Amino acid sequence: MNLRGAEAQALAPAEVLGRFLRALGVESQRLPEDVESRAGLYRSLLADRRVLVVLDNAADETQVRPLLPAGAGNAVLVTSRARLAGLTLAEVIDLGVLPAGQAVELLGKIAGPHRVAAEPAAAAQIAASCGYLPLALRIVGARLAAKPHWRIQRLADRLAAHHRRLDELTVGDLEVRASFALSYRGVTELERRAFRLLGLLQVPDFAPWMLSALLKVSAYDAEEIAERLADAQLLDVAGEDAAGQIRYRCHDLLRLFAAERLAAEETPASRRAALERTLQIYFTRAHAAVRKLRLRPPELSNEAAQAIPRDPVDGLAGSYKWLAAEHTGLAVSLDQVWREGLGRLGQELTRLLADFFEVHACWEEWERTHQAALRAARLAGDRYAEASLLRGVGDLCRCQDRLPEAVVHFTHSDAIFCELQDIAGESPAWWSMGGCSGQSRPGDPPVPGAGLRAAGA
């Protein structure tokens, strides 16, 4: 039976028991009035039977407990958006998204296997756009089945537009947005605000301290909020990272829904303030970690120090582990700050992180962060930043044995430093070019990042 737990008016246990008892042969005029008496009669009638009771879409444990049958031969299957941890003697099975192959197979079963076989690449694209979510796949499959004249690629192209993807995921009375809205309305206002503010961030996953910065609450409260959002299926638990932090992630479609609620329920000023505050703390923490690896004392603002918990492991090891856990998110966020016009927050960090990227061979993140910062520096006409970043890109090419490219970048960097009459800037560029040719000039400075490598040796 559908208990309507995710709807505005969930069925009361007394009403459900009345329906069950009538189905078991009890006449309406003989139904007990109170829930306890109805539950007792229900269990006595099932005690000597072998019955599977299916309770679909349950709201919570309070709704379910009176509906549990008695007797060793009986079993109950409960489905719910929330994790009903309070039910004893229950085996909990979390149903996540489908593997890519099974997602395409489900699409074929609904839309027609011959159509999927004719356009396998488009079918895989649709499955990916749906985030492999069964409900979304069911909807797009039904849409294709209703449109036999459509090529699969047509719908794949329509789903490719992020801004209207949720609009496309609807058919009949099935709608992904409406399904998400039920879960969203089922949590508290603070939890709803936490969820929609997460729509500001583009990191693939996050630790609770980042939610702490978004909401300006303690790290402990932030973790409790994240856990409740996970219980409501609005977040997924990604596991524990190298630094011992529990990490959470948001499904791609839920991220789009969060962004919609953010635009509808938060003012531009509040959105900007939350994003700037969070990225400031994120980058300050990263800056401190890199400086610690360089054997220089960290400098944390008061706000950052209060929002960020103490390293799980003090000293160099803790900083390495934190950066190892966060380097992908940092690269994505550094890319974001330039697009959001907040580049001043990440300009120095972009250069400092090159040391960590070199030691851990994070070539993609190194390239991504420097190219984004370089584009922004050129648009702003910041010649000093451009020269410094060109040197960083040259160092990346040198580390990857792309020596001709490295020499081009170093030469360009040196030319700008000469133009600026910055002798201190010229010297590292000359050293880098000497490294490319296997030579160095007398009096050249030590290798960039050498202190980092020595500290981590």
C-alpha cells in the first residue's frame, strides 16, 4: 500500500489498519476505534499466516510501527525516501543510481531495444544526462516510447542543456523536479537553506566544514545538517577522505534543483556573500596548508580559524592529507572564482598550489588553474600576474618534458618582467630556461618547490 509519506497528507496508521482489516474480512462496523486495538486485531489475524506486507512510500517509523505484522511466517517490505533507522530487526538496503550499462538497458526496455541498439552513443548520453537515476530514465524512456518518430539523439540534445534539463524530465504525472520537491519540503528550513546554498559550489564533493562556512554555523552543527540531508536522500555520503573527513556529494540532477531553489529563495546579495565567505575560508585554509609544507607559519583569519576544524594529523602530514583530499575541489573552485569575478581570492593560491601539483603529479589541475588565472590576468591587464602565471605554465611543461613549449612560456614571462623592470621576477625565469637546456646560471636561486619536496621526503 502507498502510505503517501512524501506527500502533504500522509495516511494515518489507523486508516491504513482499517483498510487492511477490511481486506482480511473484518466488517466496517466491527472495526476498533483506536490505533492500538486495530493493530492488535491486525496482528492476531496474521499470526498464523504467511503474508508479505508491502508498505510503500513510508513517512517515518511512527507511521510504520503499528503496521508491522506478527508471526514468524510474516514479513514486511518498507520503502521510504528517508532512512528508517529506528526500526529494529530491519535490513536496510540503499538503492542508488544504476551502473551505466544497466541504465542503458532500462532505457531500452521502455523505449524499445531496437532503438537503443540503433543509436548506442545517444542512449549512453541520455543515461549520463539522467545521472543514471531510475526515475529519470523511466521518464525519458516513456517520452521516447510516446514519440516513435523521434531519434534518440533528438532527446539527448534536449537534455544536454543544463538550464532546461529538469523541464525535460517530465511525462504524464511523473516529474523528477516534483519528486525532489517532496524531499526538499520534508526537511527543516535550516536544512533546506543548507541544501540550496550548496548549489553555489561546484566542487565534486565536500567536507562538513565547507557547509559550516556557507551557513556560518559550527562544524559540529554542519555535520549534523549534512547527515540529515543524507537521511532525506538530498545528499549522498561519498566516504572518508585521506584527512579523516566524511565527505558528501550531491547528485547532478539534485544539484540543478538546488540551483533553482537558490535563485528562487535567496537574494543575489545573500548568494554572493555566502559564496565569497566560503571560498575565502577555503582558499585561506589551502594557503595555510601550502605555507606549512613550505616550512612557513600558517596565517589564518579569525573567521577561517573558527570555521575550520583542527587538522586530523598535526604538521606536515596533516597538511599533505588535507591537500590530497581537497586538490580537485580547489582546482574547480579556482576556476569558478575567475568566472564569478572573485579572482583576487585565488590569485596567489593559484601560484602556490603549483608546488603541491608538481609533487603529486596533478598535471590536469595545474594546467586548469593556471590557464583560467592567465586568461583573467590578461583580461584585467595585470602584467605582473600574467608573467608569474606564464612561468608557472612553463614549469608545468618542463615537468611533462614539453620542453619547447616550456621555453616559449619562460621567454614570454622573462620579456614581461624585463618590461616591468622586475629583476627578481627575471631570475627565476632564467633559471627555469636553464633547467630546460640542462644548464643553469651562476647565482641562480634554488629550485622552486625544493623546500616542499624536502619537507615531504
